[in-house]
Amino acid sequence: MKRIDVHSHVIPETIVQAMREQPDLYKTVIEGEGHQRKFVRGKVRFDLIPEFYDADAKIESMDRKGIDISIISPGPQAFFYGLGADQSLKTARIVNEGVAKMAAAHPGRLRGMATLPMQHPEAAIDELERVVREYGFKAVEIGTAIGDEELADPKFRPVLRRIQELKVVLFAHPNTQGSGGRLDCYYLTNLIGNPLDTTVMVGKLMFSGALDELKDIKILLAHGGGFLPYQIGRFEHGHKVRPDTAAVTSSDPLEMLRRFYFDALTHSPQAIRHLIDTVGSERVVIGTDSPFDMGEEQPVERLDAVPGLTQKEREDVCYRSALQLFGGEL
């Protein structure tokens, strides 16, 4: 049984060097040399271990975790949604070139996923079409919010429509870690902020009618889908009793939830059980979030611990759902 990881991050050498050369532009400092480098942006600071930029190191990590194929995506530190149109497109291409080079180093094990300059929709469409045409990428990673703007906003609908037309997977990933406010302590920007961002994004896609317009788009949610699979009853109830939630769409929230795909990265076998029971194993895939510290070091063992997991459910989560998500082949 092959095991496919759909949530595995990289920060390619191409963008590492660009950040080192232009720290003011990218608001990032790369400290140190070689394998002793650190990424520093405000309060966000972590070691740039080789798995971020070295394809061989990524394969070694996959082997330790029992992963056969990884779809590698840029870490959210490489979104750069604050740049102007020309620079954002140039930067996205720097990132995506690096992802493509890493994937090409191990074509039997690695597949690439692109970032897009989403704050400039025309540029985003240009880059989307390029990575599909030149690299054969089948997925793009987009932040759950684009700066202060929502993915559900009409501004981004042309990009989402083109993603749908090209049958490309949209991997929605939180990107506000390090923001201030009430969550600026105890790592709550990640522990609460990341799943909250996903939940807000999905709620707005649902109630705005965006999903009614994009009936065939394939959206993958990180971190078990945020809080929503575990609070979908609240959305269902609100849709029945509140006129504002039903003002634009008559679609049932639970049925809309089941249109998404979800990684199993909940850090809890019982939570994975609930996720499978709620949306079906056909919508759940492996996601490790490697190599970040909030990732899953033992995805196979975590899956083994899920109560009452059937052989079909195991096969779905390990590979069959990912194959379905990506159109039958990887």
C-alpha cells in the first residue's frame, strides 16, 4: 500500500538566496551559512534544516515516516502577499522554480505545488497557467486569507474559476502565524490561529455563495479542516435559524463541507475518527506538515491508532483519496 503525503513543505534554495540578497524587500533575514542557517522574520524564527531546501533530505524524512510520495508545497513564509504586481510575480516564479527543481531531483517520489501572487489576480492566473504548462503541476497552495482580503471576495473569483477549469487542486493553508493581538502568546497564533483561519475561510466560501458558483473546484484543507468538522452542527443550526447565513445560499452546510478534502493532521486518533465519520474516508488524506515542529512525525502509527479503522478507510486515507483528488494519477 503506497502512502501519499499531500502536506509537506519546502522553502527552496532559490527563494532562500533571494531573501538573503534582499532582506528589506522580503522583510526576512537569513542568518548563518550552509546547514546552520536560520530564518528570521519578526518574531518568527526557525532553523532552515536541509529538508526545507534539499530534495535528498526530504526523501530521507519521508523514508523515516513511511511516506512513498510527497506533494511538496512552499512554506507559508514564501507567500509574499504584500509585494507589488511585478515583484510578486517575479518572486512567485523564484519560489516555483525552486519547487520544480526539487521535484525533478526525485520524480518518482516528489511532486510539486506552486504558490501564486494572489494579491494581483491577473498575475496569479498567468503564473497558474505557466506552472501547469511548464512544470505539469497539478496543485497550487493559496493562503486562507490574502493579506486582509478574503478568498471568498469577488476579486479572487477569476483565479478560482481558472483553477477549476484547469482541474488543479487548491490547497488552502493558513498564513497569519506571528500576528499580534490576543493570540500573541503561548504559540496560540499557531495552535488556535491556524485552524481558526481555515474555519473562517470555509465559512465565508460557504455563506457567500462562492461554492455554489464553483461546483467542481477541488479544495484541500490543512490541519484536519480547522475547527469546522467538529462544529459543523453549529453551522447547520445557524443556517436554519439566522436569515443572514441563508441570505445568499440555500445549500446545506454539511453537504458543502463534504465537498472539501481534508488532511488527517489533527494530532489525535479520535479526531481523525470523527473526521472520517463526518466527511467520509474518501475525503481524508495523509498530511505531515513536515518539517515544521507542528508536523506529524509518525503518520502511519497515528493512523494505526484510529479507533475502528477499516481496511478500506486505511487505503482511502493512505493513497486512494489522494489519487481521486489529483485526478487518478500522481
